[in-house]
Amino acid sequence: MSIAAYKRTITETESPRQIERRVLSRVTAELERFGPEFDRSETSTEKLALLAGGLNDALWRNQRVWMALQSDLAQPGNQLPPALRAGLISLASWVGTHSNGIFKGKNRVQPLIDINKTIIRALEGNPLQVME
């Protein structure tokens, strides 16, 4: 099956909300693979090794997801309530700024994981179930 046919099958069987949840779940799992060790690291050498070992790619993929969400939220035809759209756009901006701090070794990864999990739960229809 070609990539185009695969993508068409996905869009025909999943709602946009399900696709967003699936993509966000995937990048969150990547962050969880590296985040706890990065957050416990005490030296810049350890942090750089984790970034080079895959965390950098996971952070970049997470940022790309949030940039895509931000772009979609900014579209005039977006159906979400304006206050929710504004809050999510602000959150997307925060994700970019926080990620840049991680690249510099100054921020922790766990807040990104927590935010993603909260959004995933909201996409599943559980917006009030915040963090476990």
C-alpha cells in the first residue's frame, strides 16, 4: 500500500481529534523515553549525551506537533471557542520557549510530558481528569 493510500485510509477512519491524540501520544512516549533521565542529570555532559542520543529529535517532533496545532488554531475557520483557541495558542508558544530552554540544559522535560498528557486526556473526552 502506498503512503498516500495509507494516509487516505487513516483520514477516512479516524476523526481529526483521534489523529491529534494519536500523534501527540506518540511524541509524548518519545519524550518519556528520555525525559526522566535528562531531568535527573546533573552535568551538561550527561544532558548533551541524552540530547544527542535521541531527546533532541523527540523535542523537535514535539515542537512540530505543537506548531501544527498552533497553525490550525490560528485559522479563521477553526471551530473551537475563541478563549480556548487563544489559550492553546499561548500554550503552543510556551512549548516552544520551554523546549528551547531544554536544548540549553536549563529546563526539565517533565512539564512538556505533563502538558501533552493533559491535552491527550482532553482529546479523549476527559478534560477534567488532570494529572494522575
